[in-house]
Amino acid sequence: MNLVSIRLITDDVDRLVTFYERMTGVTAVRPTPDFAELRTKNGTLAIGSTRTVALFGPGSAEPAANRSAIVEFIVDDVNALFDSLPAETIEVVQRPTTMPWGNRSLLVRDPDGTLVNFFTPESPDAVARFAGTPR
């Protein structure tokens, strides 16, 4: 078994795609107006319109309702990413902070309210844990 993607359901695919493209530098693949994928070397962030929910079962997913999952991206320099953010358009939950497990993390919310963590391993243990992980 291998985790290949996480899918976010939204009422505004274009808005969410624009946010994630801006934050990651990854251009989304858009096979339909109702679906997009941001494919990274480690996995895919899929974004689907609420119109796709019926394919999984009516009412099975609800847009902008997440308060339990955190989408995470490893980056080369979280401080540089923070410094490049357009402050007026990105909701910063926590400025770059070194976490007890050795990652320096920046927490923001995407336009639908999902928590997104951008992090850079800092401690020797964290660096070793993510050694070889493509960025």
C-alpha cells in the first residue's frame, strides 16, 4: 500500500489551485474544470469541486469544513518562504517556529480554512529523518 494523494473538496477550485500554486511553485494539472492535481515528487494534492462529491456519494464530503487534518510540505527554507508571503492575502496562523521534534514550521490557512504546514528540518534528528526526501 502506498499513500498517493490527499484530496480537498472546495466550492472554488480556481481559488484553491491559485493558492497552492503560489505557495508551492508547482503548476497544477487540470484535466477538467472540476478537478486539479498538484503533483510533487512525494505525493499529490488533489483539489475537487463540490460537484464531484456526488460521484463518491451525496453528502460524503463537505467543503471548507476541515479542522483536523494538516497538509504539510517540506521546503528548503521556511524563513525565506515566510518572508516572500504577501501578508495581506495569506492567513498566517504561526510564524516560523522551531518545533520540539526539530522542524522549523510555518502554519497558514488556505482560502477554505485548511491548516497548511510548510517546514524545514533543522535539528540533526529531523535532518536525518528527512534525508533523501525530495523538495
